[in-house]
Amino acid sequence: MTDAIGLLGAGLGLALERGNLLLCLVGVALGTLVGVLPGLGPVATIALLLPVTFTLPPAGALIMLAGIYYGAQYGSSTTAILLRVPGEASGVVTAQEGHELAKQGRAGPALGIAALASLVGGVIAAAVLALLLLPLARFAVAFGPAETAALMLLGIAAAVALSPAPLLAAWALAALGGLLGLVGTDVAGGRPRFTFGVPELADGIGFIPLAMGLFGVAELIRALDGGEGARRSPAIGSPWPGRSDLAASAGPALRGGVIGSLIGLLPGASTLLAALAAQAAERGLFRRRGRWGQGEMAGVAAPESANNAAAQSSFAPLLALGLPANAVMAVLAGAMFLQGIAPGPAVVAERPELIGAIIVSMLIGNAMLVALNLPFVGVWAAVLRLPMRLLAAIVMVLSCAGLWASSGSVFDLWLLLGFSALGWALLRAGLDPTPLLIGFVLAAPFEEALRRALVLARGDWAVFVTEPASALLLAMAAAVTALAASRRLRAR
């Protein structure tokens, strides 16, 4: 508890700086907009905004990008409840009960409960982060290079296992991402590798064009290809819930926040998994009453609290262990590297004010989101009338301009075009590009840990199974892969 208070105190002043408060507001507002608009998710938005972060201080950049992520969980509830078309995957769960309430003329109270439950989940997740980050970082410091390499392999295995793609295809994408991450100059030998004589590749493939292409522009192309446009939404009414709605939602929101916070700590977990787990818990409680499926506020409060909590607690593996838990965290890891900050236990020990500022900003950002969502929910619903083709054209032009301004390289624009085509092709084939991005981000630190382990062991590969912690992590990676294979075989 003392460590948690000290961490929050160290970051309080930085989080309350006027510029960082403004960036927090910008981030949560953009996140809400992104969640409201189906087809444009937080991964795409964060990837597209990476060039902007070059002009921002590290704390402000990370506060804004984090706000986009958990803000999108809020915004997704608007389309999920009004249209049964969630802007984020986790909104699928909220839509089941929320849209039933909207059809009954109770869309306003449902949207209000969604906002308040998300606030509850965000507060719980911030408390979990403050309590667990320092112990997790101290635990990670005790890891040697063999354990670090095994931990990263476990993270990749978890991302592959949770990918909707076939197992072999997901592993192939992770391996492709690793190979792309190794392009450039070998740090140990100083020789170029995988550059094929292209001088622009001597410094490696840029993270910004890869992330923007795979997730940003590719998502926009898919939205346009799918013909997504404006939709009509039902009447909303007052978003302020009554006492009975608050009483019915308090318990589910608290339970959902705890469930989501715990699931977010797991490598490879997602906000959708957290929302499904919270829904399953509430279904068990409400099944005997026979009200499930008829518009129950608990079916809105629990998943909304859980998905927001999971979005915020997923920062723990990244900040304490240097392990991105999902595609958003992989993009944020890239943003940290671009700012000269290596995610992992070192940043928690050496930059407590930065970590504390991120956590405090989550508390502030969640309060801002309630202020943005409750009084202005009609404004967000009106955004649904924007044609996707107009929005996509504006975003694409601004993204290319931002990339050019940040690098000044025509080659990066060609890379953006190539990765956009690759990302669109993967999406058309039903293949999730997340394993590729995580493999790309972890390639360099995995190679460094692997080399250090082999140097210390004098080239003996047995070090990975003779060290107990390393052997356990490798066994967990194998078990995760075996379970994923078994699940896919049963699905067939």
C-alpha cells in the first residue's frame, strides 16, 4: 500500500500539468469518437497518430494514447446499445442486453449506466495497477536473460493462441513479424542483414509505417470495402439513470471491474474476454430470476465495467515486464521505444513519476469520459450520420502528411503503402495481424536476451531447460499452444 501511494504521489504533479490534462482530454475524446464509429478501432487510431507523438513529451504522448484506448471502450457502448453495431469487439457483449433496453425506449438510462459502470471499472483497474506494478517489476528484475527470453516466447504463444486465425497461420505471422523486426544492422556484428542492398533498410523497418499500414489504413480500406456508412439511431431520451437502475447495476459493475482487472493482467488477454467473463458471472446470478435476454441493466453494467478495467490493467504486463498483452499494447510499446523509453522493470524503477502520471491520468480520464458521455451522448449519436468515405479520406490524407512530417522519407510512404496492402489482404483472408505486430516488437529484445543467455552459458542451449523459471515458462508456452491446437480441432 505504501508503494502504491508513493507511486501515485510521484506522478500526481506531472499528471496535473496543464498540457498533460489537455492531452488526456484530447485522448479520451478521440477514443470516444473512435468507439462510436464502427470500423475504426483504437489500434488503428493509435497507429495513425504515432507521427504526432514525436512532437510531444513522453508523459503527454503516453497519457493521450492510453486515453484513446480506454476511451474507445466507452464510445463502443453507444453504437452497441443504439444500433447493436459495436465500435469495439467487447461491445458485442453489451449489445445483447443494451439493445433490448433501447428497443424498450430505455436507451438513455442504458447509456448512462454504461458510462458510470466504465468509471467504476476504471477506478478499480487504476488501483490494481498502483498496487501490483512495483511488485511485478521487482519480480521481473530477478529474471536472467534465459527467463526473459522464455517470458517473451510465452507472450507470443499467448497472442497466437488467442488469435482467430488458424494456429499455423498465426505462428507464421508471428515469425514473419520477427523477421521484419530483425531487418537492419546487426548490433553485435555491425553488418547489414536482410536489407537486400537497399540502403534505406540499414536502420531497420520503421515501426510507424508498419503499424499505420497494418492496422490504420488497412482498417479504413476494409470499412470502405464493406460499404459502411451512416445509420439511423433510435431516440435516446435522458441519459441519467434512476435509483432502481443504479441499485441494480452497482453490484455487477463492481464484480465486472474486479474480473476485468484480473483478466487484463494475463498476457494475450483481451477486453472481449473480460466482457464475456463478466457476462458469464452475471448470467449465473440472474438465470434463476428468468430476466436475462429481456433487457437487464446488469448485462450492460458488468461487461462495460469489465472491458474498461481490462483495457487499463493490460498496461501492467507492458510496463512491469515489457510484454505487450495485445495489439494496442504492442503499438504503445512501439510508441515508448520511439520516445527513447524501453518498457519493462527498469522504467518502473527509474521513472516512477512517468508511471504514476499514467495511472493518475487514468483516474482523471475516466472522470472526463463520464462528463463527455452523459451530457453529450446526443452529440456522439449524431456522429453516426457521418459517411465513412468522407471520414476515411480525411484520415488517410492527414496520416500520410503526418508520416512525411515525422520522417521526411519517401521510402516510409512506400512502406506504408505496402503494409497497408498486406494488412488489407490479411483482413480479407480472415487473418488477424496482431501476432505479426507483436513478433515485430519483441524481435529485438528477444534476440538480445537470447544472445546474452547463450553467452553466459557459453553456447549451451540447455540453459533454457536447466533454469527452473525458464523451463516453467517454456512449458507454459507449450501448454498454451497445445490447448489452442486442441480447441481448434474440437471446433472443426
